[in-house]
Amino acid sequence: MLKIKVCGMRANQNILELAELRPDFMGLIFYEKSPRFVENGGDLEFIKNLNLKKVGVFVNADIEEIKQKIEEYKLDYVQLHGHESPDFCKQLQKLGVGIFKAFSVDSAFDFEKTEAFEKAVDYFLFDTKGDGYGGHGKSFDWTLLKKYNQKVPFLLAGGVSLDNLDAVLELKDLNLAGVDVNSKFETSPGLKDISALKILFEKIRKR
């Protein structure tokens, strides 16, 4: 069964409603330029004790900053969206967290770039290339994924919605571990449409 990661959470009640759906991963964005920057969301003390796999999303942050957030929010995974190296990923692994390494994909993307990270991550995340880092709500040409060697399981991000979910579920011969959803399931940046997410969860989990 595909895993479901819901990213860009920051509103307390919205997080509690999402938790009832039991996502496989919940993403918290620690990138200040993002409209979904988690620390603009108010008192998040309760997040520490949520029985969910929490993924902290960072862009070109330093080790000490990431370590601080791992401890503060009891993060289970770190997702790296910048120019981080394989060695950087390995240093984070030593802190006891899993690693997602994100890559922005377009027709010119060279999937050989992923090979150096194969022993330094738990998952890759393939997102749509655009201005900035993630949250574009646009999908890329998924046939490009056939160029990937499939050695490390990956999550598909970038414009995944109820409208194209059937196409995602039909992707064959790929090491597709799950989907990462964000802007297509929002009523405003950082606020998720729980009723739409329920439909997503039902469609994926009934297969």
C-alpha cells in the first residue's frame, strides 16, 4: 500500500484533525520563506507528543539548526530540499533520524544525480521543478521516472490531487513508496481540506 505524507501543516486544530486520519508522515516546514513555515502557526508544543511520524523540511539549513529542531519537535525524519551533500545526509543519520532527499524534476533532470545519495537516505522525493522550493501545485511528466534506476524507494510530490490520483495509482514498474500532498489539498497555505484528504486516504487504502 502506498504511504501518504501530508506536508505543510502548522495550524493546531488542523493538525489534530489530520492526526485522526493516521497519515504515514506529517511534514512540518522549517524554511522561513515558505508560506507554510510551521513556526508562524502558534503554540506547537503539543506536536512533540503526537503519535505520528513527523518530518521536518529544511532548505540549506546547517546541522546545528536541524539538530535543534529534531530535539525540539521530536522529529522522526528530516527532508532536505536544498543543495545538501551525501555526507551531510550521513551526518544527520547519525542523529537517529530517517532522511528524505528531495529533487526538483523537469525534462532536463539527470537522475544519475541520485546515485551518490543511495546509502545516505531512506527515501527520495521527486517534486516538480519551479521557482522556489516546493508547494507549486504543478505536476511534472511522470514518464520521466522511468529514467530513475529505482534503487531507493521514492515519494511522488508536485501537484498530486484527487483529479490525477488514479494516474498515480496506475504507475507501474517503479519503486514508488507513496505520495506527498500539499497545496492541492489546501483551503489556504498551511490549512488542509480534511474532507478532501479523507477521500484521498480512502482511495489509496482501499486498494
